[in-house]
Amino acid sequence: MAGKKVFIGYGTRYGATEEVANRIAEIIRNANNQVQVENLKKNKNPPSPQDFDGVIIASGIRCSEWTKESNNYINKYKKQLGDQKRIFGLFVCSILAVTNYKEAVNNFLRPNLVKVGIPDDSNHIIYDAFGGVMDFTKTSKIGLFDKKGLQVWAKELKNESEGSFTYEEDGKNDFRNWEKIREYAENFSKMLTENSN
Ligand SMILES: Cc1cc2nc3c(=O)[nH]c(=O)nc-3n(C[C@H](O)[C@H](O)[C@H](O)COP(=O)(O)O)c2cc1C
């Protein structure tokens, strides 16, 4: 059995979202589906949603912004992503998802639902905000300038949080919840099976 066809397109600046996209792909594949995963910065000509039963578009967040490439994909294909003929998944990796989950959903995900015109209670949409990575080690993929910026912001978040948000100042702080990520991928697979279109 060939299963359903799924496309996962992601944008990443430091690699966290790429690892999540690959893990999600693995789980959906294990449920007997065919999955194509693309880094939207590297593949300048990603496939149209029209050829797929399910599409997931994802991004890491920097200064409250999606990557340009993931954003462009949604803008280009908003009609197909919102037409409820296929399962449409969205996710982001961000630190706001750790310190204020609701705000992360409202800021980074809901505007895209509105953009494609899909109601958030549709049984064709699945979205989530996962934690991100703050790697302050010497081997970090985050460049020196960005690292400094993130360090300043992280300190502010810690001070505002009254003890609920802590991290290692020189360490790799990985806030991704792999159990939550697994659940997302399993739910996506289930929705694919249930979608009769
Ligand atoms: C310079 C910089 C700015 C960031 N700005 C934000 C932000 O505005 N909001 C947020 O929630 N996370 C922010 N983050 C945290 C990232 O979302 C987190 O590191 C995430 O894992 C990045 O995903 P990526 O590695 O796939 O690019 C920032 C990180 C850096 C390095």
C-alpha cells in the first residue's frame, strides 16, 4: 500500500526546525505514507500542494518573523492550502512558545490561518508552536551577533518570569518537547487517513 502523499517544507536559520521537520517526516513515513521533505531555502522550486494529500509548512522564529521562504510558500499557495482538499499543517519553533504559548500561537500561527482563509476548527488544519533552541555554547550554529541578541532577550524573559523560565547561560538549552512533536505527527497521520477527499 502506497499510503498518502505528504510534502513538508521548512525554513530554518540555525537548524532546530530542520530536526523537527525530519522527525515528523519519519513518524508520518512509519504510518505508511510517502513523505517529501524540503528545506525551502535550498529548494527554490518546491512542489505545489496540489500534488499532495497533506502539506506541512514550518519555520523557526527570529525577531518575531518567519523565514522569508516559508512565508513566501504560504503566500504563493494560499488558495490551495486553505481549500480543505488536503490536510494542512503548520508549526513553528520559538522561545515564546516556552514562555507564553498562547501568544506564540496568536502571533506566529493564527495570522497564517487567516491568510489562507481556513477556520481554526476545520478538520483539515493542524498547527502547533514548539519550543526552540538557545545554544550559547562555543560550537553553536547561532552566530556571535545573533547570540548576543538572544542572550539579552533571554535575560529579560527570565527576569519577567519570576522563576518559571530558567536556562544555562553558557549551555545548549533545547526546549523542544519531542513527545509533543510525536503527538503532532501522529495526529497529522490520523487526519490523513480520515480525510476521504
Ligand atoms: C537572534 C535571534 C532572535 C530570536 N528571536 C525570537 C523571537 O522574536 N521570538 C521567539 O519566540 N524566538 C526567537 N528566537 C529563538 C528561536 O526561535 C529559536 O532559536 C529557534 O530554535 C530557531 O529555529 P531555527 O533553528 O529553525 O531557525 C530568536 C533566536 C535568535 C538567535
